[in-house]
Amino acid sequence: MKITAINVFQVDLPLKEGRYSWSNGNYVEVFDSTVVEIETDEGLKGYAECCPLGSAYLPSYALGVRSGLQELARHLIGQDPLNLGRINRVMDAALRGHPYAKAPIDIACWDIMGKASGLPLNTLLGGAAQDDVVLYRAISQEAPENMARKIEGYAAEGYTKFQLKVGGDANDDIDRIHATRSVLKKSDLLVADANTGWTKHEAARVVGAVAALDVYIEQPCLTYEECLSIRRRTALPFVLDEVIDGAGTLVRGIAEDAMDCINLKISKVGGLSKARLMRDLCIAEGIPMTIEDTWGGDIVTAAIAHLALSTPAEFTFSATDFNSYGTVDIASGAPKRVNGRMTASNLPGLGIEPLFDALGEPVARYS
């Protein structure tokens, strides 16, 4: 089988809540998502989606996805999409870094592999390890009382895990954590996610002020070393996200006992091939994961569901149903939340079909 063409689509994903806000005053109102279609000489097509969280979150941005695909495409035409090892080696040789731009190629090739074998991706990724996966809900940064009110609303929809966006003024963040914890059930989980927004002294103040609460602390500072310093100052469970950007940093974090959990974002690490490697390392070392991505719609949510479903429940801290945050459907067959949980399709590959009326015409075609 050979890749004969790569089609690239751009789609805007507005938010139901109007705005998603996180640390340091950052926010997005309409997400810019890229959808990739890979055509083959045997008629099979594979799909994937990549949607960075703006340009101030990670070293990634929406135009970078499409520029990276332009750079990679000529190296991929004629390659066998079923030879995922070679596909990733070709991409890494052709373009240093930029894993988020490579991710949709890798995922679309996995989709083709599933269709060629007649198997859903969760089977190819290790086999279904649970019937469905627990979801978390991200609570956009606002005044403490507004965030508490939103948590109550989402709890009524079946969510039991909540990721609170902090990383602003330390005094406000302390109030946000206290206010939201107070409206939750004892069995509900609360994660205070600073998204790198605190300096060390601010993070030290916050973890001290909430030390008596049942709360996880996530990615308090910008660098791995700063986060490790805060990890050593608190007994609260600790999550790392932005600084775990590949197998190398994961191995270092495990060796230095830098975290209790990680957030495994598929596009951040370069696609399902590398995410699966990191997933298996975490399982081997007893590190639970939130399995997710930077953002996205139906196709991203499908990829998350397959990787999460093939992960044992005790190592799936949570997953994300990004398609429930937006107002635009871009694929049929995507997972849908049911009482705070979701599952993956049992159809071959990702189990989705793009809605081309929503995607429009390709913004680029490479053949």
C-alpha cells in the first residue's frame, strides 16, 4: 500500500461557553483545528485532527500544523502507511522537532491500519482494557464563585473529576481552590492546574494554603526543575503535564519521583505511536495518566477514546471529551459522553467519518 495524496482541511471550533481561560490571562474563543485525510492506492483513507491550544500554551500553533504538513508531505508520498515505524522515522528525519505537526500523519496512518485489518484502534493499541473511561471537566478560570457554580452544573451531568484552571494571582487561586472543593462530594476529585502560571514562591504559598484540602496540584511552574522543587515541598498528589513532552522527560520524571500522575497529550508527543510507548512506560512504572490532547473536536476525541480504552482503568486517571466543549460537529461516529464517561467505537480504525459539509474544501492538497 502507498500514500498517494494528503489533503488538509481547516475548521473553526467555537466554544459553547464562549471563552476558555487559563493561566497568565491566556484565553481562546474559537479554536483553529486542522484535519488531515491520507489517500492510498488501495482506496483506503485515514483521518486525523490536530488542534493546538492557541499559541501561548505549548511550542505549537495552528498555522504551524499546516506549515509542518507542507514540509513533510513530499517525504511521505509513496510511503507505506502501514509501516508506522518507517513513517515516523521519515518524519523525524525530514523535520526536527515539531511533534504536533507529525501527530496527525501518524494518527491517520493508524486509522488506515485499522481499516486494512478490520479492527478498531483500541484493539491494535493493546486491546480493550475497560468498557468505558472516566472523563474530567476543565473549569475555565473565572471568579471563585463562578467556578464553583460551574462545577455544580457539570457534576449534575455525571462528571466526578474536575480540572480547575488556576495559575493566576495566588490569593485568588487559593480562594478558587477552597470555593470549588467546598461544593464537591467527598468522592469527587479536584485538580488545581496552574498550567505553568506560578513562580516558585507563589506555588509554595498556594500549596501551603491548601495543604489540608483533598486536591491535586498540576504543573505549578514553567520548568521541570521548578516543579520538582514544589513537589518536594508538599504532600499533596502531584501531576505533571507541559514538561512531560516525550519518553525522555517521562523517564527522568519517573527516576526522580517528580510526579504521581501525568497528562499524556497525544499531539504533544507526536501521535499515537509515541503516546502508546509512553503509556506503556507509565503502566510499567505505576504512573496513572489523564489521556487527552491539547484540544480538538470529534476526531481528536475518537483518538483519545481508543488510547484510553486500551489502558487499564487503574492507570486511567481520566480522559477528555473535547467534542462536548464545542458547537460544531466535524465527524459522525465520534464518542459521546454518557453520565461522565465515554467509550470508543468498535468499527475499524477510529470509527469516524468526516462531515465534509462542516470541513469545506481542502486548504491544501499534496500528491
